[in-house]
Amino acid sequence: MAATAVSQYYLSFHSIPEDGGTWRRRRRRTGSSVCCTPPVPSIPSSSPPPVVGPELSLSFGAHVIPHPKKVEKGGEDAFFISSYNGGVVAVADGVSGWAEQNVNPALFSRELMSKASSLVEDEEVSYNPRTLIQKAHAATSSVGSATVIIAMLEKNGTLKIASVGDCGLRVIRKGQVVFSTSPEEHYFDCPYQLSSEAVGQTYLDATVSSVELVKGDTLVIGSDGLFDNVFDHEIVSAVGTTSDGVTNTGGKLDDITVIVGHAESS
């Protein structure tokens, strides 16, 4: 089921999810500078000029499979996608334990993603995923908690990542996983999480990392419903297939959110 969600990327690669984030074209700003030293005459050289790589951006496809018992409510995962700069993607997984207190676990994760989506271009965020987590968490008023991961691609190919909990990310290059995040857990089945309560974690607890992407790389980001059920080699296989899907049975029933991005020249 989760592998099917990964392979759906090929069916919706250039589509925009109905509940996805806003897609905006970045405005380029130009400025001028004043040189306070006299120009230095150039020295002829036989060396070729340095090779500058192409600017990169991510094209996304997304697929969501709610827990069978939560289909009517749409599940408790949430996500957003933005084309700002090189591309921004985020996933949040609402903590289901809140249902025992008659709280809808989806409300917190959905509001968190909504706030994060609206703050992507905020000057104070400064295109920093950890700061985006901080500001989105502070702006979220719903009761609940959620794990979260945010990835932001610079045009130069640097993918910046911040995560709290067990949502995950893989970078696949030429049929191999070349980068993966690691889950943050207090103990088994109790991940780090942002919360409306003081006992939860904050942006300061986020794991921050970065990886250099190259043209042709594939990015797979998802909730723990994917990574708890599908091994990395199965994800690689699913991403590489051109069929309509790969059907697996068994595993842990959970909400599954999968977003697949492809790095391409801008």
C-alpha cells in the first residue's frame, strides 16, 4: 500500500494537489554595488573559466492514503508544497493519541502546515527550515501535537532540512539512497513532536541537515506510515518502476503521505 503511494508519483508528477501549498514564481531582485578601490587590470590566462552548474528546482507529485478507519475524516497527516525558490515541501503527522481526549488529531497538523505554507516567503524566516518550524509552531493555536519535516531547496542545489520526530526523507541517485534522515524518538513509538502543550518539543529540538542535490536526483519525503512499512530498497524499486503501482499486503496500518520530487534544471 505504501509502495503504491510512492509509485503514484509517476501518475501525478506535474500535478498540483488540491490541498497542496501555493505555487508562486519568485521575483528576482537586482541591485548595484559601489567599488571603493581602483579596478585591477585583468591578467590574461590560458585556464578555462570555472564551470557553474545549472540552477535546480524540484517538481513534485503527492499521494495520500488515510488509515482505513480514518478515511471519512481524511486521515491525520497534512502537507504542503511550494515552488518558491527551488521548491519547498513539508509533511506533518498528527499524533493520534489526542483522540482519547476527544481532540481531532488532524487539526493541529493541518493548521501547522497551513501556517508554514503562509510563512515560506517571510523575511524573518530567511529561507531557513528550522526558523519556519519555529514561526509556524508559534502561530498554531489548535490543541494537539504532530511530528514534522520541512525541506527547502536553494537554486544552487543545496537542500536544507529540519525535522522533529519520525517523518522522513530520502535522496535517491542512480538507483541508490545517498542520503536519509533519522527519526527522533523518546522511546519506541513515542517520537519527538511539536505540541500545543509545554511538555512537547520545539524548533530547538529539530534535527538540521543539508545535502547537495544534482540534476536527476529523486527526493522522497513522507510520514512514518511510509518508512515504517517500506524498506529503502523497496522505495528505490517503486520509484524506478513505470507501472501503475506496486501492491504490498500486511504491515502497520497508518496514515501514509508520500511526496516525490525530481531535481531538474530551472
